[in-house]
Amino acid sequence: IGRAVNDLSKHMTIYTKFQVTSPVMFNENIKKLLCTSLKEGIRRSVPGNLRESVNVTMKYTEPVAYMGAVCGTEYFPVEENAKECFAVYDFGGGTLDFSYGVAKDEDGELTLQVLDKGGEENIGGENLIEQIAYEIYDKNKPAMKEGNIPIDRPIGALKLEDLLKTGDLSRANMNIICAKAARKIFEDPEYKEQKVNVELYDLTGDPRSVELTFEPDEIKDKLEQIIRGTIENFKREMLEAFKNETDFDEKTVYIFKAGNSSRNEFVDKIMKDEFPQNNRIKL
């Protein structure tokens, strides 16, 4: 990160002060470790005489920082001496974060008030892609066992099989199935392929050609149910967050879909199902 920001081939400024955001559901210990790790890494990217000047702070969560960036812009306009309610569904690669609050304009001064935050720690696009890959693996378990082909255990996997391993080979096989099929199922609404030929590694490290068969529509049905559950939770927490706001109207709250995974086809569909009269749902 430091080398990318402090690229002297692009500009002549060395940056030493960084403010980074954190997922809502990370506990304070993880946030502290993350901030320390970033600081030590960035210090390595600057000249030695500036290393003591590097400062990294982690004050805001991702959805709150997101609202700070869009507040008062064309995406989230707030008229003079008016108030607008917002809700953020931040569906990233590793986490799913929620944030709810109000933005007020008082004589041209904009302020944000966060009423509540929430989310789901182990729900993220990359995690769901790995769960899809594991399901494909599980559907082809006889061939996997016959070939002694291991795979990583993704977060949330309920089945504990003999070939669920950790290590480079297991991780490589997970990455291959993700790239060849699982990611396409997650990202492509038109994906219909029911089999794919891949080369996976057995426990000795030898490559083995395998034909994986699966039902993408069946997998998508399960994916839709998972995402529907998250949006139902998002709506339930939103109504709770605004319960004391006397002028709150579910139909006019600005709902922001943030994070790359919110581009998934089911997010758009289910948001419209849950908020049919709201025309302020934005990507």
C-alpha cells in the first residue's frame, strides 16, 4: 500500500499520514492488529529519515466513511435545513456491514449522525464463492476421494471430510475451482454450464485432470436464500435503528448498496422485493 501511494514516478510527494477504515464486525483487538500491521508495512515504504513520521489511524468503519464521502453529493443530496435518512448495505469480499443514520443541513453545514451499525462477520462475496466451490467439490466427492484430491475448508462449511486439509495444495485446489466455476456462478447471471474440466492436485502434489459436474441453478437457489436472509436482517435492523425517528419513512430512506459483491444479481432483485416503493436505492 505504501509503495503504491508513495510512487515517486507519479508525483513528488511522500505521504506519511494515513487514515484507514475497518469492517463493522471486526473486534477491537483485530482492528488494533490490522492498524499496527499497516503502519509497520507503510513505514518500510518511505525513506529511513521519514519512518518515525508515519502515522496510521483507524477511526471510522467502512460504511460510515462511505457516507462521509457521498454526503452532500449528487448521490446523497441534502437540501438546506433539511434532514435525510440513510442506510448502507456494504457487501464486500470478506465482510457484510450495515450502517444507519441521518444527515442534517443546518445553515449550509452538513452533519452525519450514525444511529446504529451491524452486519455479518463471515458473509462476504469471496467467502460465498469459496462455499460454492466447496459445494461443487462435495458434489464430486467420489472422484475427489478416488484421486486423493484435498481442498481447503471455507468458513461456514458444515461437513468435515477426510480430504478437508490446510496447506498449499488444498488452497490451490480451492482457488482453481473458484476461478473455473464458482466465481462465474456468483458473478454471471447468464452462467449455465453444468460441467467443467480442471486440473487439480492430489496429496502428493501431482496434477490430475478431473471433470466436475454440478447444477448451477441449484447452487444459485441456495445463494439467493443466503443473500435474502442478509437483506431481511438489514431491513429488520434498519427499522429498529430508526424507531425513535418520528419522521422516518421507509419509502424515502436513501439505501446505498456498497462493496463490489453488491453487484450480484440477487442483491438488486431482493432489495426491490423488500423495498418495493423505495426509488432511492443506489449502487
